[in-house]
Amino acid sequence: ISASRVADTWVKTTCGYCSVGCGMLVGVKGRKAVTVRGNPEHPVNAGKLCPKGLSEHYILTAPGRARTPLLRKNRALTAVSWDEALDTMIEKIGALQEKHGSDALGVISTGQLVTEEFYTLGKLVQLGFRTRNYDGNTTLCMASAVSGYKLSFGSDGPPGAYADLEHADVILLIGANIADNHPILCQRLDRNKKRTLIVVDPRVTKTAMMADLHLPIKPRSDIALLNGIAHILIRERLIDENYIAQHTVGYEEFAAYISEYTPERVAAITGLSEETLIRTALLYGRARAAFIGWTMGVNHSTQGAVTVAAINNLALITGNIGRVGASPFSITGQCNAMGTRESGFASSLPGYRKFEKVEDREDLAKLWNISVDRIPTARGLAYPDIIEAAVSGKIKALWIIATNPVVSFPNHSVLEQALRSLDFLVVQDGFHPTPTSEFADLVLPAAIWGEKEGTFTNSERRVSKVNRIVAPPGEARPDFNIFLDLAGRLGVRDELYPGWTMPEDAYTEWQRISHGRLCDYSNFSWQEIEERGGVQWGGSRLYQDGIFQHPDGKARLHSVPCEPFIEQPNDEYPFILNTGRTVEHWHTRTKTAQVALLHNMVPNAWLEMNPADAAQLQLRPHDRVTVFSRRSSVKNVELRITGIVAPGQVFMPFHFAESNSNMVTLGAYDPISREPNFKQCAVRVERSARN
Ligand code: SF4
């Protein structure tokens, strides 16, 4: 190691990429982060890191940072002072709200901020700016898991823990390619030498390659599979009748409904053999402790929320919940998606309180010492509905924080139309230019991971400390400071944030607000989180007593129909396009494209196609192809001919702005969670002219 990379000091913190929440030590020399290593004492990763974590310090010296506020003047983004930027923001938004009503402002945040910032932002948006139209990019990844948990258990909150991966005898992963997306969880799984791993995925992903049994189901036949497993479990009496009687509601109707999902019928829908279905059900049903994990293969669907309920059904009828090794477990995406679920103000009120429940609103009003009339009685528009409202002219101003919808939102042309229709667009981000910030009327430069302090909560509800390693570049400020400054200019700072100067003040209030709730942070301070290396709210596992969050304390069994996905292939668009990720990159590559190590490993997008289909289209490996859907096209993508995808299916990563898969994806949403259906749309593939 060269002397320039030998650290003088080490700062303990938590990885800012995915929701696994690995603990790390960042080496600092002078004022520069020069190296990273895994924290051997952190309970999540015990010293291990994936390629993104191992190179995370490079992002702190990346060139593409937003350094100064920029205001559009005479069509060009022009450097201005913070005072001018924030005064203009307040003035423009205020004028539009005055004319069109307070809900003319939409706000889209992220899963990237610290919990202290989410809590501060939620109050600012709903009580300061007085708009209900607030949501996060988390609706693009885990809203269906939230809704599914609420349907089954009466509340959000993943019941299990990563340790369950080490203790389960059967692990069923459905629509979850953890080898690419949550790599350190594979290490946890590898410690379990006795487990049987079943992976359900239409693709032969890296995770499927690790499986004892891979079920390559037809796209979106997961509900039929889950119902079919339930059918066999009931038929074979591999259910926990005591648990069902004591802790659930709806078993009779569920059992009657499930009787239609015979192995023969399910085999026809899923493309699996009846023997495979029966083997899977027997493995799951005979397990002492069975774990089901899922991610975007389930959530990214117009039936995402009910698919989660169908997963929960299996856990409930077999009593595989609230025990060591036994859980239905949503693996989240972003580093602090959980923080926004718990403390945010989008799909629930803070502390999993419900908008529609008067006691919850009164409780919050009392805690905040405000009139209950100021707390909305229903959630506002969800992310896709904010975009549609911008197109139709109901939303006039939009504030986008730390997300890049121009690349990440489905059906790009509608998103672009929405941004062009706005009267005022504010983009607050650590990076500029991004494909989204280029549309902005105002760019607010924000500090990123490593330049500010707070907490992240990972998929297993573990709250870990995030620490400042270096100062933000130029005039960039922590989001927390930007929110407080705006509150001051709105005249609500003293009322909403009395005496607050630092994120710990937000945490202290959040502890009080969450006290006595399922997500209770009140019994661990910042210092204790640091000392204990992360603390799980609710303990290791929720629902150990079998008491759920529905008013009667019982979980609900739901009869879930398996519906075909909306855009079926036809002669003109014969392929089903699936989208996903790769281990080297994060979301829309705002960060990872700037880390040479990661960018050079995977610099471009690709399209996977089965050899039989490629032969029929007379395509060769590395040909440049164009992918067409009914909406638009993605040009000149490199072709990979591979058996990883089945005939009739193609796959593309969604990370790349230059080859944006969301040019062709479908603008269809789950009616309950509002999560987009990123996973299936009909496309045609042709060799590009440029070859
Ligand atoms: Fe970071 Fe996730 Fe990799 Fe852990 S697995 S180092 S949290 S990106």
C-alpha cells in the first residue's frame, strides 16, 4: 500500500448503499478518506464488504458533485447564494400554492437520507409547506412489502432477522437475487451448512446457481406457486392447526379458495412439474424452521402487495413466524428505506400511525403540541400519482430529493412530460449534473453519505450509526441543515423544531414519538447505538407472542387470485422484458459511475437473450440491438446470448442512463401499494443499424 493510503485515523460508520447495512471503518489521512475495511465487530457483516462497500470512500472525492446552489436564469443554471436559492424556493412555491392550493406542491424523497432527516422533512412538508403530496422513491422498490405486511399483520415491519438465514433448515428465496443485490447476506446464508436453499426466479441468477432447487417459473406465476404450495400443505396436513386457530382469521375461506390451486393447475400456470411443486411444498412444510425472503421480483408487480400477503399466508398456516429461523422476510433495497417507512410521513404517519385513525392523529398532535386539524386525515398522492398530477397540471411545483427519476421511473416519456409541465422544479442532490437535475429550475447541493451524521435502519430493523468522515465539498450542506433553514424562512422553525441545531435533536424527538409503538426507538440513544454496534428495534424477532397489529391481535389469511400480467407478448412484441441489477452498480449509477473501479468492471448495459431466440433472429454475441416496446425504444445495447434467460424472455439491467430500460417499461402500478410493474413488459428486439 502506498504511504498516501495509510490511514491516520479510522471512522466507524455504516455503508450507504444497500439495505444490508454493513458496518465499516473508513481510513482517513489528513482530511481525505483513503481506504475502507469491514468492521469486524459489526453484527451484520463481521468484517466483510461487497465491491460497492469496499470502494465507497472513492465517492467522497468524485468529480461530479453539486457544489453550489444553481438557479435557472435566462435558461441557464447560474450559481447563486444559499439565501437567494432558498428565498426563491419559498417565494415560487408560495405563489403557486397561493394560486392553486397547497397540494399544488409535490415532494419526492428517497431511501438515502438518515432517519433524522426523514423525520425532519416529513414535518416540514406536511406541517410547514402544508402539502399532502409527499412520497419517496421507496415506492419504486418496497411499497408492496409494506402494504403486504399491513394486509397480513396489521402493520409494516419485517418480523425476522438475518440470523434466521443461519438457522432455518429451509430457505425459500422468491424474486430475490441476493448474490447481486445483497451480497453479504449470501455470506450469512453460507454459514448455514444444513439448510436447503430453494430459489424461485425465471432467470438462472447467481443466487439460483447457489440453490439446491431452482424453480424457473414463468414470469408472474408466483401467486399460483404460493397458492399451490398452500394447497399441498393443507392436503398433506403439514400445517400448524393450533397456530392457525389461535393467531389467524380467515382460514376456512382461505382453505376453500386454495382448493382450486391443484398441482395440475399450478404446474400449467408456472411451467414447473407437479413433482417439483410437491417436493417444494414438502420441503417447506416439513422444515423445523422455514424462512421466505423476497425482494423486487415480488414487489415490482401490479399484484405486489397481494403476492406478499400470499407469502405471509404460507408462514402463518405453518407457524413459521416469530421463531428462530422462521420468518416471511422482505429484504429492502436502499440503505435507509426502513427509516423512511417508520419515521416518514408518506404512506403512514410517523411511528406506523395511520392517517385514518383519529386516535393516532390525536396522539401525534398532543406530542407535537399542535391542533389535530393540521394532521392530514388521508395520505396524499403516491409517487406515480404525483407524476400523473404534474402531467395533468394539478401539481405545479415539484421538489425532488436525492433521487433520479429520469432514469429510475417507468415509462420515461410520461416522466419527461411531467417534468416539462411543471412551473417550478427543485432538485436537491449531492450530484450535478444528473439526468434529472438538468431539468431543474433550482439545484440545491447536498452533502452525501460520509459528510453528515445520523442513523440508518436496515432490513432486519437494525439501527446503525452513520458518521461524518469529511466535510462536504464547496457550499454543499447536509439535507438536515437545508430543511431547518427552509423551516426558518417559512416561519415554522421554532414551532416544529424548537431549539434544534443538529440531527441528534431530531433523533431525541423521534425517540419520544416512537415510544410505545411497534417501531420503538425510545430505549436506545445515539451513543448506545454506537456502543452496541447497531440495535434492532423490537428485538431479534417480532410477533414471538403471536399477537399481531390488527385490532383483534390476529393475522389475516388472504385469498389471492393469480392474474396474468398486463402486457402479454404477441407477434409484434414477442419477448417478455425483465429488469434488474448487478452487484457492481447502485440504482441509476449517480454514485457508482463515478467510482472508476466499479464503472470499469461494468461500463455498459446489456441485453440477455436465450440462444434459441438469438438463432432465430440470426443475432450473434456482442451484436448491438435495439429493444422496442409500444412506448419507445432503447438503442444499441450489447447482446449477451445466454441460457440464463429462458426462451421468450429477455433481461436488461436498469442502472444505465445511456441505455435506459425505462424508455420501454410499462406505466402500470399496484392498486394498493402504487409500486410500478417493472418486471414484465412486451418487447421486440432487432439488430441495430450500428454494428
Ligand atoms: Fe454495502 Fe450492501 Fe455491500 Fe454491505 S452488501 S457492503 S451494505 S452495498
